[in-house]
Amino acid sequence: MPENEGGVFFNLQTLLNQDYRGVNIAVYALATASLAFSIHKIRPVSKFSKASKVPDHFIKNHETLKGVYTGVQHSPVRLLINHRAPIYLPLWHSSKPPIPVKLWGVDIVSGNAVNWLECVAKGQKVTLKPMGRDKEDLVSTVLLHLPQAGTKSMETLDIGQKLVELGFAQASVPQPIKKKSLESQLAPAIISAESCAKKYRNGVWSDKLPPIPFYVTYWRKGSQMTINALIITANKFVQFLTFALKKNLMTKILFNETAVTEAQISLEHEILLHPRYFGPQLLDTVKQKLYTEVEGTCTGKYGFVIAVTTIDSIGAGLIQPGQGFVVYPVKYKAIVFRPFKGEVLDAIVTQVNKVGMFAQIGPLSCFISHHSIPADMEFCPNVNPPCYKSKQEDNVIQEEDVIRLKIVGTRVDASGIFAIGTLMDDYLGLVTQ
């Protein structure tokens, strides 16, 4: 008699191996029931177009729903979200309308909210966290995912909180709220956003509340300007220190210890701002974008912008028709650098070849032809690194060396300046360290 004979698992195996139709039906029925339960639980092919279609357990567990913002339903204002099922069936899902969504804890009270949504959220991906139902409307939070220009990262905004912060909506948090729930996490954020909107008189609060006292306005502006100045100063100091440690002699070139032509002049620039930046920090965003867009660029007429020193004024924003973007004219002062013919400068050699050498003078690139290098210096391609060497080998110019040159010509266009230099003059050539 086999060792396992008579055991429970042996008897079960023997039963399954025999051709009993009832056993097969029971097994298939159990598998089918499990599959049906799983499909009912996760609804992989269901596209919801009404709140009544959303299962109760989805709302109870705040199951994440993904979709795309398509527009706004008026009277009352509801967000229209094109829900995307995990498994997309084009012929079936494309015929269903978007689901209307009421923002949890938020009442939209300004028509500017509709304009903001149309400009910022139109066609963008969103994530819903269902909280309940209001007739055929789904009550939910809506997270907006905005792709960042030039990067693969995404910026996520809570639409309800953002509208309250801009003063386009008011907080309407239902009471009571259970502790340690999703509602208890969302309510403080919404109330805080409304406090911020009231503090700065954003949106509807500019009419509902008395004006901010002038001394409070000046105090806020002064504090913010002081903080910005400290941050900018710290950033500039770190940049300068890093640059000076890497190329210690470049400090002389940039800060006019040699004969570099630098000047502080008044310039103008237009900042194009996306509506997503509208809010209490709008002016700070305009300033930051000015530094980013201007510093290190070349104006052509005035040369390279080394650093923005002061911002004189930020004009009134002009809304672009059909886009929603706003253009802010900015007047500022900056240190600029533009070389002139006959100027003698110190530079760092960046490349050496048989046709000549390239040198860098701060942001300016300069080419020195082999015809403009003294005749007693020859190109030596077989050494590492390649260099120009005098016949007595007492004068060698290679990459990373500091040389003194004279500019004999410049070419200026809208995006840059290129210079031609020479070493054929007195006191020019390799600078002794």
C-alpha cells in the first residue's frame, strides 16, 4: 500500500483525476465566479459618465480614477472629465459623454475660474479621488498634471485648492469630518488657501473685504524685496565663488581689472507668463523669469548681459487674445560687456589646431589665425596636448593657458558676438603665471 494512500491530499488528487463531470463543473464555476468578482471589483473596461455608475466601493475607498479635462458645465459650474478606463475600448468608450465633477469642499463663485480652467487645464490629464455623489454629479478632488517645458517632469496641482488660492472659489468644507480620513487631510489645505486669498485680497475678496492698509502693503513689499535681494545676492556670490575657483583669472576679465569694456545700462524685456503662475507670487515669478531669460544672453546691440543689477519697473500685464498668456514689460538695469576693435584683453585658450587657436574671454569667443601668431612659433601636432611652440622652446601656448591678445575685428548679430584677435604686437602672447 503506498505511503500516501489514505491521506486527505491523496484522496483529493484521486478524485480530481477521475472523470467526474460534477467536479469539473464545480471547478470551472469557482474560477468563473472568481473572475466575475474581480472584474466587478476593479471595473477594468467601465467608463463612467454619471455619478450613479461609479460603484459604492470606489467612493468608499476613494479609488483613483484617471481622465482628461474637457471643459466646464455651467449652472452650476461642474468640471467635465473624460474618464479613461484601464482597458480602453474605442468604439464603446468614445460614444459616452464626460462625467460632471463637483469639487469637494469648494464652491466656484467667479467667472474667472472658467477662463483659468479653459486656459490651463484644457486637454490635460487629471486624477480623481471620488468622495461622494451630488445627484448625477461626482463629488471628488481633481489633481491636474501639467508637463514642464523642456523636461520630462510633471507639475501636479489640486484644482480646488488652486481656485480658492486665486480667489476664484470659496471654501465650503462639509461638517463634521472624521479623523484620520482623506477629508481631514484636504480640509486644512483648502482653508489655508482661502486664508491666503483673503490676506492678499485675491479675486472676489478684493470686493468683499476692506482694502489692505498701505503700511501693511509697504511692509510686505519691503520684506519680500529684502528676501529676494538676499537670495539673489547669495546665488550670485556662490556662482562667482565657484567660477573664480575654477578659473581664477577670469574674474579679472569679467570685472574690468583689465581693459574689458563693461557698462551698466537700462534695458527692456517682455516676460510671457502662463496662467498657471497667476497668484500671490506672480511678481516674484516675473522677476525670476527675467533673471533666467536675460542673464548670459547677448543683445547684439549692447553686447552680453553679465548680470541684472536692479529692476526698475514691471508694467501692467497685457492678456494675449485667444491664448490667456500675459505679457509683462519689464525695465531693468544690467551690467553688459561688449568688446571693441583695438582692445587688449586676457583670455583662456580653449582649442589649438593648425589653423590657429580659439580663446574664451568670459562669454566672448575669439579666434586667432595662425597668420596672426608670431612667425617664430610653430604648431606642434605630435605633442599632447597640441601647442604652438617657439624655436627656442621657451614660449609654449597650449589649452588652458592664459594669453593676452588684441581684438582686430568683431562680428555682431542678434544672438551673439564673435571676435578675431592677434598676438602680433608688443606685450602680447603668453601671460606669465
